[in-house]
Amino acid sequence: MYQRILVPVDGSPTSTRGLDEAISIAKLTHGRLRLFHVIDELSFALAMDAYSGHAGDWLGVLRNAGRKLLEEGKAIAEAAGVEADVVLCDSFSGSVHEQVTEEARRWSADLIVVGTHGRRGVGRFVMGSSAEYILRYSTVPVLLVRAAETKTKAETEAVSSKLDQPSAALSFE
């Protein structure tokens, strides 16, 4: 069960949480990972914007960054005792979610582990969700790993104000 685990990575904190969870599963099942990074039209356009004054090889820059990201993830997995290989996809032949589900099919993955921001409401509507598309269109099970919860400023202040009180005055809500 879950011997071949596909892990899309993009360098974000949510992607890292997905990788960590995939490593944990692979250790339990004695499985292996395939780390998968996609260079798509959006990342290419953002690179062009970031290097707008530079007449360089934007695709080369993205490929180098993608390879570095994949090798770092592979090193993390192998340090945890999990076998991993890497695939860099720069074919521009579809969206990220299409590339991920196609790679899962091509590689015969048993599971896809995806880090997700867990956006809701307007943010989800405007930004879309690659994770949601992967979940909808994958032919194999998908594990969505949510981003770490962040506390609001009010929550942080409420906790610190309770901690400033003498221990006998602590209230439990």
C-alpha cells in the first residue's frame, strides 16, 4: 500500500509540509517518493517580470531553480531513509494539475501528496486551487496537507495577556 508516492513540490512552506508528510508515509509503508516540479506558463511569466531588465535565459534560470529545489527535497527524503527520485517538467503542455495527474498515471503512483493553502471563499475563487483540481481529476488517492494555521494578532495578544497574570489568576476558556 502506497509504495509509489508522487509529491509535487514548488518550494513553498505548504509544499514542504506535503513533502514531510509523504516522507512519514513512505517510512511507514517502506515506499518510495517521486518529487515532481512543474515549470508552467505562469512561473515563466513571473520570471520574465522579475528579470525584466535582464536579457537572459529565463527558462534556464527556472530550470536551475527547479533542479536545485528537487535535489534539496531528495536530500531531505534520503536523510530520513526514504528512497526518492526527481522529475522536472518544463513541457508547457498543460496546467500544473494536468501535469501532476498525468505524471501519476505515467509513473503508476499509488498516492499523490499535495501541500495546499486551504484557501476559502473569494481567495479560492480568484486564485483557483491546483490541489482541488488534482483531487478532482486524479485516478489515484490524493492526500491534501494543509498549511500550518497562523494565529491572528488578537489571538496572540490574548494568549500573552493571560500569561502575564499570576498563575492563580489564569482563566481557562
